[in-house]
Amino acid sequence: MPSLRAIPLLLALAVTVSACSSTGGKPGAGSTPRKPPTIREGRPREAVRTPVKRPPPPAQVQQLPGLEGVIGSTTAQLTRQFGTARLDVWEGDARKLQFTGTACVLDVYLYPRAAGAEPQATYVDARRSDGRDVDRAACIQAFRKP
């Protein structure tokens, strides 16, 4: 049982705590009441928000000897050169095509040059099947169809 000296302290603490929670524990109590949603018959309303359209950042274009004819190419042009891609991965408006062969694995990264434009190859990476780097130009030459 608390001592008589502790009772005024406990009462003061209880009053302080109750003053801090003036809403009575009900969310939104004491604030401006919200208007209930309007129910409309017929066609559902379209979303009010308009998505923000930002122009794509300018793509860094790789410029190395031996990459001519690949950098700046579209998917259709790359498919004509190298055949069907083993992987075709989209991430947002960027695209990665992966071509595989006995000599190497060729990854071509495509980005749109302007908003809504068709993606074009801006970067090429090449490696062996064991992951070791290969000369990009040599890999491209190994893939080119006669």
C-alpha cells in the first residue's frame, strides 16, 4: 500500500497523464470531422492524380572501337545481326538483351534517347561463360551472322 505522502504525487501524475490524452483515446476526436465519401451511381470515377512524366535521363553512350553497328541499334537491328536474344529483360523503359554463344555472352543495354522513343543500344558488355571478361569487339565479331 502506498504511503500517505505518495498519494498526492500519484494523483498529480494521473491528472497530468489524463490531460495529455484529451481525445479520450478515439482517433480523430477533437479534430475537424471528415465528410463521409459520396456514393455515386453509375460509372466509377477516374483517378484524379495524373502521373508525373519525366524525360528519361540522357543515356551515357559507350564509344569504343569495334562497337560500330551495335551502339545506336534497335532491338530489331540487333536481332538481325545476332539472332534471337536468350534473355530480353525490361526494367522501366530500359531493356537488356543477352546473346549467348560458344565464344562468349554478350549483354546489350538499350535506353530511349527521348521520351517515348524506341530504345537504342548504348552499352555493351562481354564475358566468357565462366564470367571472365572478353574483348567486346571480338565477342561481337563472333556473333555476327555471315
